[in-house]
Amino acid sequence: MSLQDYTVTRSSQAARVAAVLGALALIVLVCAPWWAGRADMRLMGELFLYLALASLWNLMAGYAGLVSVGQQAFVGFGGYVLFALTMFGGLHPLAAIGLAGLLGALVSMPVAVLIFRLRGAYFAIGTWVIAEVFRLGFAQISALGGGSGSSLPVAIVKSLASKRAMRESISYWLALGAAVLVVGCVYLFLRSRKGLALTAIRDNELAAASLGIDIWRAKFTVYVVTSALTAMIGALIFLQKLRISPDAAFSVNDWTAFVIFIVVIGGIGTIEGPIIGTLVFFALRETLADLGTIYLIVLGLVAIVMMLRAPKGIWGLVRSRFDLQLFPLGYRVIAPKPEKEA
Amino acid sequence: MDWLNAIVQGTLLGGLYVLFAAGLSLIFGVMRLVNIAHGDLIVLGAYLGLTVTTTVGLHPLAALVIVVPAMGLIGYALQRGLLNQTLGDDLLPPLLVTFGLSVILQNGLLELYTADPQKMDAGALETASVTVGGLTLGVLPLLTFGFAVAVIWGLQWTFYRTGLGRAFRAVSDNQDIAQLMGLNRRHIFGLAMALALAVTAIAGILLGIRTSFDPSIGGGRLIFGFEAVIIGGLGNLWGTLAGGVILGVAQTLGAKIDPGWQILSGHLAFLIILAIRPNGLFPRIAA
């Protein structure tokens, strides 16, 4: 056996099967308006938006080491930008969603410069302060309803599509598209040169720096991109809700606590984790939500136990047993089949 | 005179924020732990005080005699039973576990005490005031500030003048060598958390006498405490006192300009100081 007999590959049987099944599932999901009821579509739309938020948070916390508890800043920012641009700028909602992303990126830059001065857990609370500043700031704008918020005028809602069924289909497809876009972007980003740098930073910051990786810049890029996409998701969320108020837009429970649970339960630092976590979270919510506060206590307990007993989440447990990777990121060396020799 | 009054009242308000911050500062100094549930523990202290005053009929300040040791015990149990398992090089476990704890505490309190705002009745103390040189000062805010200075002084004394403080400083400097010298760091960490939550109990009760509270306000209290710690500089207890006062003054000055700006101007003051002096005004440990 010489060295040439070994092959290095990224893909695997499991990844190819997953890709085919994923494509089939996607086709079925795109067709949902023809087979699913109105309530199911709303639920799935919400699920996709949570999946997108979770994948973004996972990219920041799981890969770039930026544990934020203040992503609601950008969810709410995106929502408010959508309302402001459509109500006062006369923009089409879709254009406003795109602009929300752009403005989110612009706003996140000075924010990043400021809070990157804080490390670790202090960074986390710093992001929360930023979110509070956003919440209190938007509550001061009386044109947007101040502290009590405002509703999206009917004319703007109708500009999306005049028929209700069509509107619901469009908003479902937007949510599905957002989830696919975000997961796809994260996957492609992590496969790129920058993604490799990011993985190196995740594994060992000091070693990564000594190999010439500009850590501050890598983290800055991730923070800005994540914030822009989070703002777009926020705009989509409030396009579905049709009503916005500072407390709902900048809710730490809705847009950060749940997202963190999803990522921790599914498996932090993997692409598959947030997908599994979202499914588990919605399954729990649909079965236990009637319990109200007890449900949230259970969620907290599950997250703590998961963090202590299985810090890599459900996907980590699966992977430690089966060596699976549905989104092939790493390379593996395949040894040649041992030949029978005399 | 109005502005002077705002500054003095802000300083006294800062006393409360110092009490929010002291526990955070202490546990960060000893074990580099940032407790996201800290604000909810303050609220827990307030509710324990409420239960003691309503069932036993004690004055809220007398209830401190029961609530402070109770919170201390909770702190020791919490640290040894749960939080010690999260300590290590990885940053995520302590952060996410205390975040989960925060959700549990908040909803547990909601289940037990409902979402109705509560307040502790401290009788005449709530409205009593003294006039000093033309300024009218509330007795309760003065008392709060007195508690804050006493707590900071007491922690400082414990840190630098007692055997326990020496143990705290030893595990803070190097856990492994402290362990070799015969200190059980798990126990020391437990004691540090007990002390931190004892201070938190004082903060909770004074909060509960001053304003109404409900289970959801923990996050806001955590942020105030955190801002005071960062403004003052990490690991510096007297710095934390200064940080709390600066935050309180920024808030009352903001409120003077426009009542809607009170909390916002506190946050802005924090961000400005972060921009100019990233390590706070009087740093002792690098973040």
C-alpha cells in the first residue's frame, strides 16, 4: 500500500443520501400551499424563521465564539425598518426587507467596534445592553407608535398580493426561502477559506492567530453578516405578524432564549444541530405549550441537563456513535481496501 | 439647585445599583463566573423578603436576618450542586447554564407568586426624609447608600484582612496551585457564591421596599449591576461603588431632561465609557 492509494474526500455516502432526501423534502415543502391547511402553513412558516435565526446564532456562537444574548436587537430593528420604510417611504414590502438587511449591516458595524471590547460572558451581556438601547430608542419614536407600537396598514399588506390565500402562500415561501438561504449561506461560508479560518478560531484562538488569521476581522465579518441576515428575518417575522411593539420586537425570550435552546438541544457548532433543535423545540411546544410557565421551566431544565451531560447536543450524540456528517464540511482520509496478500 | 438635587438623588440611587453589582463583581473576581441569573436571584431575594414579612409579620429590614442567611445557603448549594460543574476553560457551559437557570427562576416565581406587581410595606420609613442644606433626602435612599458603602467596605475587608479572603485571592490567582496548598476550590467557590447571594438578598429587599417588583424584572437588574461593574473596572470593589454612582447620576440627569430618557441615558453613559475606557475607570484585572 503506497501513499497514493489513500484518497481524501469531503463527501460520503450519508451526505449524498441526505442531499437527495433533502432535495425531495424541499420540493414537498415548496408545494405545501397545495397540500397543507392554513394553520399548518403558519406553523411551518414560523418554524422556518426560527430555523434561520438558530442557524445564524449557531454560526456566531458555535463557530465564531461570539455568544450573544442580544440578537433581538436586530430582529426588532429589521421589523421596525420594514414598518418605517413601507409606511413612510412607500416601499414595497419585499424591497423593505432587502433594505432592512442592508441597514442592519450598517448599524451592526459601529456596534461591533464597541462591544468587541468586551470578552466572553461580558460580551454576552453587552449585546443585551445594545438590544435594550434599541428597544428604548424605538419606544421614543412616536411616529411608529412609541411604547404601544403600531399595525401595518391594510394597503401595504394588500400590495404583497390582493388575495388572502396568495398572501399566505407568499409569506410561507418567503419563510422557507429565508431558511434555505440562511442554511445554504452558512454551509457555503463554512466550506470557504474564511470558514476554515473560523473553524480554526473555534478550535484554538491562539493557534489560529499564530497561523496568520486576523481574528478580530473574522469575527467582525461574521457579526455583521449575521446581524444583516437577522434583520431581514426580523422584517419577515413582523411582515407575518402585521403588528409591532417595542416589547414584542425586542423580546429576549422570543428571539434569543428560544433560539439558544434550539441550538443547545440540537447541537452547537454543527449545521445539523439547529435543524434538529428546531424540530424538537416545535414538537415540545406543540405538546406542552398549554402548560404555560411549566413548559418554560421544563425547557430551562432540558437545556441545563443537555449542557452538562451532552454539551454537543442531540446531533453530537448521534455523531459520536455513527460518525455521520450530513453537511460535509471536514475532509476525511479513505484508506484503500486491504488486499489479500500472501 | 435642581441639577445639584438630581446629582445627589442619582448618587443615592446608585447605592442600589452598587448592591446589584457587588455580588457580580465578587464572583467574577473569585471564579471568573458571570451569572446571567443574577438579576433573577435579586428578584428571588425580594420575594423571599415578601414571604417573610407577610407570614411572620416582620418589618422588611428585620426580615434581612432570615433572608440573608437563606440566600447564602441557596448560593452555596447552587454553586456546589450545579455551577461548579460548569467551570473550566470553555465559556459556553456557565453562560448557558445560568441562562437556563434564569428562565427557570423567572417562570418558577411567576408560577408561585403570579405576575402581579408586589411591594414590601416598610411603614413610615418609605416616606421619611431629612433636609440637608436645602436638599430633601429620603431616609430610605440614604439607608440604601449606607448599606452599599458598608457592603463594599465589608467585602474589601474580607478580601484583604481575613483567612477566607486569602483563600478567595489564592483561587482567583491560580486554582491549581491553591488546590495544592490544601484549599478545596469547590468549597471556596461555594462560599464565594454564598457571600454573593447574601449581598443579593440585601439588594433584593431594598429594591422591594423602594419600588414594586414582578418576576420579569430580573434581566433589567442584571444589566444595571453589570454596567456598574464594567464602568468601575473589573475586579475593583471600590470601582464598582463609583460605577454604580455614575450610573445612578446618569439616569437621574437623563430623567431630568425627559422622563422617557432615564434608563436610556444610563445605558448611553455606559456605552460612552466603554468607548473611551474599554477596561472601565479603575480596572484591576484584565477582562
